[in-house]
Amino acid sequence: MTTPAPSTAPASGRSLRLTFAFDERGLRLAGAQRRRKAAPPGHDTRLPAPDHAVVVELRAADGRALHRRLLHDPIPQSVEIVNDQGRFERVPTALPRGPSSPWYRTSTRHDLVVDAGPRVRLAQPALAGVRLAPGGRRELGRFAVPRGL
């Protein structure tokens, strides 16, 4: 069994900017825009994805991860408010809807998979109810890379 090389540098200077959105129905691919610059470096695909992370992977038809990005707070579980003293404060409140936009490089037909580790807590009902897969992660969405962009 061969281990894929870490995806630290994009293969070309072209990429897609993909916009995901979440709402009461779950996660969806909301749009894609062709870019002339390279995608940012990915995270090592040879290592298991961290339990505390939401991850987007570009996967080959055989399920092999070709490119991985760990996303920081892509589905916010808190908001920043101004408290009674006029200071900013972060309070736990899960937004019912919103966008998230990672970059990915273009290639032949592949799938994009968004998943969350077992330690990621999502309060949005459509995302919180996703069951753990046998590998211990929750698949929040699977999308074909848009063609013709």
C-alpha cells in the first residue's frame, strides 16, 4: 500500500474558489469561481485528519485524499457582541446559516468531501445530527468538483 505524498504545493497556478453555505437543510456547495492563482498549500494527507478539525479534501475516484485543508471555525458556534460595559465579548451561539470559502486546485473529475472530527461540536440541527462514520469522522457533505469553469 502506498501513502500519498503530502500536498504542500499546488500542481499549477490555477485553482477554484469554492463557496460552501450551511443552513437548516445542511451543507451545500453554493458556488465556484475560477482563479488564476495557485491554491494555498494544503495539509499533510498522509496523516489522519485531527479529531478537533473540520476538513475539506479533494479526493480521487478511489477515495484517496489528493489535497486537504483544515478549516478554522468554518461553521461558527459563537458570535462576538458588545456587552453592557461596551467591550467585545464572544458568546456561544450557533449561527443558523452562513458561508465558508476554502480554495482548491483544479484537476480532473474529483469529489470534495467536507467532514468533521468527533471532537467538533456543531449546534446547527442539520449538522449536529450527522452520525459518525466507521472511521470516526462525520461527513457533512460530498460534492463533485464543478466542471466547465
